[in-house]
Amino acid sequence: MSRSPNQDETRSAAHGRRRIFSGIQPSGSLHLGNYLGAIRQWVRRQDERSDEVESFICVVDLHAITLPQDPESLRRQTRELFALLIACGIDPERTTLFVQSHVRAHTEATWMLLCATPLGWLERMTQYKVKAQRQESVGAGLLTYPVLQAADILLYDAHEVPVGEDQKQHVELCRDVAQRFNHLYGETFVVPEPVIPQVGARIMGLDDPSAKMSKSDSAARGHAVLLTDPDAEIERAIKRAVTDSGNEIRFSDDPEKAGVDNLLSIYAAVTGRSRAECEADFADARGYGDLKKRVAEVVVDVVGPIRERAAELLRGDHRELDRLVALGAERAAAIAEPKLAQMRERLGFLPAPR
């Protein structure tokens, strides 16, 4: 039933800093492509215009269980991902970094939004159709998790959601859900915008330069450089990277040269050098062996400190890591809980007993 918006009650985050929300699943292992393509951009955004932009990064463990998970592995991967994000440069004092399941408002808000979401909207989602075809039995969570994703975003009045093209449809659904709820119950949510960020670097698989480096494939040695890999494993993976039968070290659109192009792209992304500068760096190289050796050197220089900082946070009783996890949950809940209370009031629920 519709009601007129109360402007005093619905004053949004638009009057303060612009909010950005990003989520990342604790499944698979973080690799060099994740760092160069997305995480490093989050760090840069965190370091720019902190008086204007407020960032939220959520380790979305509730999303992970839409597919079967080993409980011990999920716990370990969630903790490891949190530590790696910090090691990559995410500062929990400046960015609200938190674990999704630690803020219970996410699940309650999801139910409220589900009840306002037509079933047809969920059945048309491309990722649901693709993933459902791969499963013998499809859980309801696989169908409804885009509404959980909407709750993640809407609880924080996020203005921007950086996503790849494959996730843009989910943010469009979030917009539809927000607008429908606002229409039915009064202005409650900021309607977010999907933002396709300028790609930091598109890193392909070392064993197959035609396919993007993947978390799901990263367990296969030789496919990816993991952020937890020791130096020797990084060097071994890059040494075995697919190239071709030639010896010219230049950027190229030729599919036959995709392996060399990928190695040069990694070198450029890590060093921050232009294409012309990268090609000049290898003008005197004696072949692909020199290329791989120098790419391995710069990658080790980047990954080594990340691996060591994460290991430090995960060592022993990980008291400092637990403190930062708790800090993130507290800061996120301080924003999500009032928004949830507003949703409850809009829907007509009695105030919760104190």
C-alpha cells in the first residue's frame, strides 16, 4: 500500500559523501588478475578524495553458500580473503571492510525485498539460467541471491556499484527493486548506478591466454599466480607460460601471439609503464626466456609483500585480524541497522521490544 514519503525521515546519504559498494566472494583463491584488475583500483579510489567518497567492501560469504561449500574451507577462505584485502592495501580505518554474515540486517532486509520482488524478475537473470543448467539440483538460493545482492547495496544507500559487464544485470535488478519498494512504501532507498570501471588490467590465464585468469581455475598449477604463492612457484608458473614459436617481444592483436601479449600486459600493469616503454625494455632481449624472467621478477616484487603481510595477519591467534573483522562489522552495522529499522517501519511492523 502506497504512502507519501516523509522527507525528514528519508534524508539520504546524498547529503554526505558519495558511497561506493563492492563485494567479493570467499571462494577460490585471490590471484594476480584480481589484484591488478580490481583490488588495486579499490585501493587507489580509497586514497583519492576521501572527503568526498566513502567505500564499503564486503566479503560476501552468504553469497558463497548458494553453491555447496565445505564449512572448514569457507571459514578459512573468508579469513584469508579478509587478510589478503588488507595486505593489498585496503585500510579498514578508511574503508568499511566487513564480512557479510556478521551484519544480520542483510538477511532480514533480503526477506523484505524478496516479498516485493516479482518472481519473473528473478527467472530472467542470465547468470541464474547459466548456473542452473550446470546443476543437477538447483537450490532456491541460486534463484534469489540477486535480491540478497540488492540488500547488500541498498542497506548502505550506495550511489555507485563498480561491476563487470557480467554483473551489470544484477545492479539493474537492484535498481528495479529499490524503485518498486520506494513506490509501494515511500522513499526509502538511494537508487544505485552500475559503474563499469576503467579496466586496471585484463590478465589472462598463463596456460590459456585466450581465457581470463580465474579464481575457479586457480587451483590448477600453471593457470594463475596466486597472491599466496611462494616466489619459486611464481617463477615456475611464469616460466611455463604459453607463448609461441617466434621470438619477437611486442604487443599484438594476433591470437597466435596472445601468450606474449599477456606477459607484456602483466609487465605493464605491474610496473605502470606504457606499451612503448615496455617494448623498449625488451628491445635487447634474447628471446622469450628473458621476457619470462623479467616478468617473474616484477611479479615477485609485488606479490611477495602482499603474501608476507597476509601471513603475518593470519599467524598465531590472529588477534589483530579479529580486531579488524570486528571493527568492520561494527561500522557496517551502524549504518545498516538504522536503514533496516526504516524498512520495518515502512512495512508496518511493530517496533521491536527493547
